[in-house]
Amino acid sequence: MEMMMFVLMSAVAMLINPYAANPVSNDNLNRIIDLTEKYNRDLNERFFVEDVSYLADNGCGNNFFCKVHDILQKHAKNNSEKDIVRNLEIFIKESDINCKEVLKKVGPSDKEQLLPDLLGNLTKCIQRRNFMGNVTQAA
Ligand SMILES: *[C@@H]1O[C@H](CO)[C@@H](O)[C@H](O)[C@H]1NC(C)=O
Ligand SMILES: *[C@@H]1O[C@H](CO)[C@@H](O)[C@H](O)[C@H]1NC(C)=O
Ligand SMILES: CC(=O)N[C@H]1CO[C@H](CO)[C@@H](O)[C@@H]1O
């Protein structure tokens, strides 16, 4: 009987724990924030990249994370950038996001933004996700 109670309680605990349903390692996300800060300090040139701030302002959905990964992957030349890309990849995999599908629905933006602004948006969106425990599926 006691064992039964324990099993039931565990099941309830899993139901109310948002990370149980959508496991995302916060360590991994915090690591991206650290890397981003460090990388921003090292950036000594001004780079323009595709402007995806509208996706950040639209709720930091999966489309934002996929797009940022796409942009940084194309841009990545040295280790700081590649580290961010690698951690984003882990995050995307752990969140079961299918970026190939997601990106089909996101057209290219005709505006550009500075790389540090993109990274700023990324940090904001990660903090938001850490806070909510999940990303709402903005289309
Ligand atoms: C990495 O590359 C960026 C430009 O792509 C450069 O500004 C930065 O200084 C580089 N960082 C290191 C540690 O080489
Ligand atoms: C994204 O970056 C833009 C440009 O820096 C800024 O105006 C906007 O407030 C940022 N949005 C979020 C959610 O961080
Ligand atoms: C899948 C999931 O857990 N979505 C939730 C994410 O957080 C928002 C806001 O707290 C909820 O409304 C969603 O249901």
C-alpha cells in the first residue's frame, strides 16, 4: 500500500514538473549565455546578420532558436562561435525541435541587424525560456 502511494506521488510529481514533459538542460542554456557574453566582448568587428528580432519579439518560439542556429552556423568561423552553435544544437535536440520543418515556415528577413543585437535577443529568449520552463510554439 505504501509502495503504491509512493508510485502515485511520483507520477503526480512528474506531471506537475514542467521539465519532466519537456526535458531541457538549463546548464546547457546557461552555458550559451556565458559563451554569448564572452563572444560579445571579443567581437571587434561589426557584423550584420539577418534580422530575426521580430521572432524574438513574437514570443521567442522554436522558430527563433532554429533561425539563430541557422545564422550562426553559417557565420561560425572560430571556436567561440562554434561553441555557441554546438550548445544550441544540444538544446534543439533535447527539446525535440525539428528545425528543418520549422524553418520551412519562416521566410528570409529582408532586414539586417548587428550580430551583438542578435546575441542579445538570444540571451533574452533563453532567460525567458528558463523562466517559463518551455517555449510556446509560435508558428
Ligand atoms: C572570433 O571571430 C570574430 C569575428 O568572426 C572576431 O571578432 C573575434 O575576435 C574572434 N575571437 C577569437 C577568440 O578569435
Ligand atoms: C531584440 O533585439 C532588438 C534590437 O536590438 C530589440 O529592439 C528588441 O527589444 C529585442 N527583443 C528581445 C525580445 O530581446
Ligand atoms: C508545452 C508546454 O508546457 N507549454 C506551456 C509553456 O508555458 C506557457 C506559459 O506558462 C503555457 O501556457 C504552455 O502551456
